[in-house]
Amino acid sequence: MTIVVVAHRKKTLGGGLDELRRELDRAGAGKVGWHTVPKSKKAPKKVRKAVDAGADLVFVWGGDGMVQHCVDAVAGTGVTVAIIPAGTANLFASALRIPRDIREAVEIGLHGERRRYDLGRIDGEHFAVMAGAGFDAAMIEDADRRLKRQAGRFAYVRTALRHVRDAPVHTIVHLDDEPWFEGPSTCLLMGNIGTISGGIKAFDDASPFDGRLEVGVTTARGALQWARTVGVMATGRTDRSKFVRMGSARKVYAEFAEPVLLELDGGARKRVKRVEAEAVPGAVTLAVPAEQR
């Protein structure tokens, strides 16, 4: 088995990359290819190089943004991805029950079960957890690296408070080519995995095995309405909130009256006036704990 590590060198976990090297040696991984990058958007080039060179297993060291860039590069190749969760939120790793422990994550990568997972795709780019437009993306963009290093997950809480009064944007959404929503909204979410930061379920019925994306439109505006919305999400089913509409589809098309910011798996992208998304069934093979089945 040909093994490659692609690591975000600014992300930390345990004893760092030196510990990862020791654990791979201890586990008998043999000769391992190493690539480090200063930012996650540099990772796809390294991953594609590893895949072209015959890699069977790619260990990804980093957070959700790093994982997203790597699974996007691996999607459809059959190469297995193993995650070492060294980021801030690590939503995808948490959903897969991969612990923030280097030795355990290495064992899962080398000897865990291989399962094929769905991905979402927007404009040709895959995402693993969630894509968002509006409030969600604005909050993430404001939580810069310095703030996340200092405050961790609380960085998102601090930046969320800056955007709870953002004005809604007139939005039109079609699910599987059928009209589904039209009106003012503050956030559009499309999820492959249901849980967001803090363990809150944004999509109660999300599954990475059903070939569909869960879709949510939020009309909450102002601190009180957002507090009520998050409260319902934290204590019950999200679709019970009067400020949320939920749906599910293989394809999603949305138009916005003015440009809104887009994010994929916690990484801010550009401002867009339309979004076309789709579910990609069984797009990536992941190493997961055997008991998941």
C-alpha cells in the first residue's frame, strides 16, 4: 500500500507532525510520502500529484477546509482518504467519529473500514459537510485565522453576533427543477452531514449515503429571531422553527436579488447571485472506525 501525508503545516494537534511521523513508523506504515502546504487551497495540487503517482491512501492533516480541498481532488479516483483532525471545528471528522488523537486516527487510517460517502458539488467543486450562502458564510469569513487560534470555536460565536442584523435578500430556490421557496431570506444551507459547530443539528435527517442534499432556508433576522432559531435547533428538530424551511433534493438551484457570500465546509468563497448544487453519490472512499457500520 502506497501511503501519502498531505498536511497543513499551520495546524496543530498533540505533538504535531513529528508525532504523526512516529506513529506511522510505530504502526509499520513503511515508506510514506510527505507534502506540507501553508494554506488549504494549496493542497489539491499535492493530492493530485500523489494520486497520479499511485497513492492508495492519503492522510489529511488539518481542519474542515483542508479536508474539503483534499476530497475534492480525490473524488472519483477510488483513493482512500484518512483524516487527522487538526483544525478548529473538525465537523466532518466528528461526524465520522474520528478522535482528536493522533495514534487512534492513524490506526483508523491504516486498519479502519473503507466506506464510500456522498459529497455535494457546486460549480464543479466538491464539499463534504455543508455549503452556505448569506449569514453562515459572512460569519465564517469574519472568523479569520488569528481569531480562530485565540478563541477556537467561540470565534464563530463572536462573528455571528456581528451579522445577526444583516438584511434579508430576496431568494428563489428550486429543488429538482421544481419551485420550492421564494421570499426574503438571510441564509441558505445545503448539507451532506447534519451537525454544525457546538454539536447542533442543522439537518436532522441528513445522510451521506442517500444521494441527496438537505436544504434549509432561514428567514430569521435580528438577535431575538436568531436566538429562537438556534434554540429550536439545539433542543429539538430544526424544521419546527417558524423561521426555517427544510427540504431535500438531488439538485438545488438558487437565485439571489443581490450578491451574497458563499462558503464550502467553513471556507469562504466569492459573492454569487446564483448557486447550482448537486449530490454526488459515493464520490469518495474514507477510512472510518469499523464500528460505524
